[in-house]
Amino acid sequence: MRILFIFFIVVCSLVNVSAQTITNKNLVPNGSFENYRKKSDNLKNAIPWKPISSVDYYQQPLRNDTSKCKGARTGECYIGLRLQKKYKEFIEVKLSETLRRGNNYQFECYLRLAFWSNAMLKSFGVYMSKGGMKSVTFPEKECVLDTVNTKTGLNGGYCWFKFKGVYKASGGEKYITIGNFAPNLKEDMLKINPLSAGFKEAYYFVDDISLKWIKPKEDEIRTVYVDSMKYEKDSVLQVKKNVQTGEKITLRVIFQQGKSLILAESFSELNKLAQYLFRHPSIEIRIDGHSDNSGSKNRNQRLSEERARAVFEYLITHGVQNKMFYKGYGSSVPIADNDTDQGRAINRRVEFEIVKQ
């Protein structure tokens, strides 16, 4: 199989590139929880999300959920947060870029009250911070966006509803934490049936989280920044128009010898792939890792999978939202002669394949 080089550079205005990227790019990595390491109910597998307390992670609809809006809002995956009188759950993630002082960002996420809840929240919010929420406490008010409904609570008729707000950054925020930030949760809950007995529990499903830079009004513009994804000056990466589903493209990725650590000289190549995926959000790809036949078969299989996973995680943590998969093939699919140093170097590769357009 010959190596396919399908990328080429098209000259265009850097200002146009930055404007397009900034207004469209979601800074919340894996914002719909669709990309995960393996089938599991552990949120830690939906990289790079982190649960605070125990958080449920769903990769398919609940069997006993018969509501008309059951399952994820989009895709297949979503999470659930449980809140009781003296118990809160949160989710937290490091943004793909640090927020810039004075810039406005629009936050969105979708909520759905679970069918078994006997209570509702009056408020739900997101906390923007430099270091994340170290403990389950109420953080600085100016760093929290809240949606509040003190009279009837956040219900939505057991269907998905949107929580949306604009946040003006103080600068340096790297994390978002999502949940309920009321200082007294007991007072922030409403029973669905006031006459029902027992303790109150509100359970909300969460999906499709995004944080995007929004252009201010003309008289508010001071500077327009280019995001931290590195661009080649005065250029933007494109892909040939006749690329077909099933084509495999070899990436120029260099790893530390015998390990899965991606070396810095590979970042430019991976950033180009990320930029391409930003512009084609409907494309699904699979990242394939391959090795030569040196060493044991089991070690080669493990190393090829770890290297494919490293590329997968790099793309996610840099803001790629496309559905992605990864797989290691060990030395089972050589494309060159393993009897020569040159051939073995060619066989040690990572490819990506377009599985759906």
C-alpha cells in the first residue's frame, strides 16, 4: 500500500482564518461525551472529563426510560448528575484553550430531568476557573453562570432544554465545572409533588456542552486573537475534494523510541489534522496504530494501540469534537519489507481512516 499524502496548503488571509476558527470552535473538549477509551459507565473514560463525586456515564439509552426524549440529545452518550439535600455531583474538564481577558464567550449545555426524580433544582450553572474546583463548595459568584427559576424549577417536561449564557473572561480561566452552586442545596430544590413523602432527589441528564468565543459589537472590539492552535503563516490546511470513505492517510507522527509519548516535532502535523476536522465536523475517523515485527507480538500489539490512543487523546484535548475511534494492529498489516531498517521504519506508523462523511 502506498502512503497517501492528501493534504496541501492553500494560501488565504490569516484574519479570515482566525475569525472562522474562533467563532466556530468549541473550546470544551469532547463536549458531547461521544469519544471514550472503552465501553464503561466510568466518566473518566470520556477523556478528558473528570467526575467530582460519583457521576453516571451513559453510552446508550436506559432500558427503563420510556420518556419520549430518552437517551442522548445527540449521538449516543450523555451523563447524569444526582443531587440530594446534602449531596452534590459535578463534572469538570480542562478547556482546549485558556480564556483571554476581556473576551466574551457563549456557554451552552442541554439538561433533562430524569423520569424518577421527585424534585427539581431552582438553579444550575457553570464555574469558570484557573485551577478547577478543588472541593464541593460555592465558588466566586463572578465566575459562575447560573440559570435560575425560583418559582417553578428547572423541569422542561422531562425533555431536553437549553442552558445558555455569556461569560466575560477575567483572563487565565482553564477549567469549567458544571453543576449546582447554591450555598444551600436543600433550599434550592422543589418537590415535584409537594404532598409526596421521603427525601428530595433531583437527577439531571447533561449533554452537548459548548463554550465559544463570540464577536463583540463593533465599538467593543479592541483585539482579535488567533487561537492557540498553531497556524502556518498566511495559510490554512485543506484536503483534496475527492477523498473517499475508507482511504487511509499516514500521519507524520514521531514517538519516543519504544513508547507512546508524542514528540513535539509531530504537533504541527496533528494540528493540521485537527484544523481539517474542525472544518468537517460530520466526518468520523478511526486512528490506526501499526508497528514493525521487532520484539514480541504482544508487545507490538500493545504499543500500536497505545500510540493510536495517544493521537486520539491529543486531538480530543485540542478541541476536536468529531466522532473518533482508535485501534492497534501490531505488526499484522505491514506496507514495506520488515527485513530492512527502512522498511521497518515505514511500518511503524499511525494512519487515520475516514469511516463516515
